[in-house]
Amino acid sequence: MPSASTRSALNPKRLRRSCRLTSANTANTANSTNGRRKTTTLIHLITGGTGAGKTTYARALADEIGGVRYSIDDWMTALFWMDAPEPPDFDWVMERIARVEAQMWANTLQMIALKTPVIFDLGFTTTDHRAKFIDLAKGVNITPNLHWIDIDAEERWRRVQSRNTSRGETFAMDVPRDMFDFMEDRWEAPTDHDAIVITRVTK
């Protein structure tokens, strides 16, 4: 069950929207069925720095709108991490992530045909990564909603340390400080150039 803080973050009163486009594909309705909020947005992208709480947010959002969640950590843990070289090789990892993402998108096309929302929890650390999925969505005439979990680095590192220790439901691997710093150097915050609907969550 999503935590109280996550449910609070998903409260529309706490969401600040910017870069809004007028499109039938991006209009969210306030109606609900069986306790779930209806949405006409079929593709949601979750972004934020390491430790922002992206997977927790994605889980809560999927439950709220009755969507299918694709989290990269779940797939990589089930399919590849047990065979990873030691020490980890960046190219080895990225090649397998590309395979997983290709299969996720193939599955997404089936979900779209069924009018089922899809939530992508893939990190989306860079502008180019976000642009790839924005272009894929627009290729099937859908403007996605980018959910930016905007939490400062100090708080995110505190959460990572807590997750490393507790190894709770969203734990996928131990993240040491050098890995956290590496990802911080790669992180590119969303800007107006993303040119889609952005939902920014700051808590």
C-alpha cells in the first residue's frame, strides 16, 4: 500500500503543472470509477534524481489510475543482474537496458490498443532518454505526461541510505555514494524544451 506521504504527493492540490499543451490526449478527468481516477492520458513518464521516490510514486499512480507500471529495476533484477560482470560494465548494462525498453514499448502498444494507461519508471535521467520516449508516444499520437519528482540531493541521499539499510519493497540494489554521485553528474532536470505536460511533485 502506498505510504501516507506518497498519497499526499498524489493529491492534486500538491501538484504544480507547467508546460501545458492543449490536446485531447493530455486532458485528465476528475471523475472516478471504483475509487480510481479516470485519465485520458495513456502514457506517463516518471523522472527524478536517484532516491527521489520514483518507484513508490509510480506504484501509487498505477493504482490510482488503473495503469500498468513498467519499472526498469524490476526487469533488470529478474532478467540480468544475476549474470552481471564484476565489477559492473557500463556498456554491458546499457545494452541490456535497451533490450528491456524495446520489449516494454512493444507491450505498451498492446496496452494503448486496450486504452490502458502505462507508467514508465525508467529513471529518465537525461533529456535524450526522455526525448526518446516522448517521440515514441507522439509517433502513436499520444502526448505523454512527465511526472518530475523534484527532491533536493541531500534528502535523496538520506533516502538512499535508508533504503540500503532497510532493503524494503522498492529496494533493487545497494547504491553506494560513488554510484549516487555518478548518477548526479548525469542528471538533467526537465525544462520547457521537453515540450509536454509536466507534473512537478516537490514532496
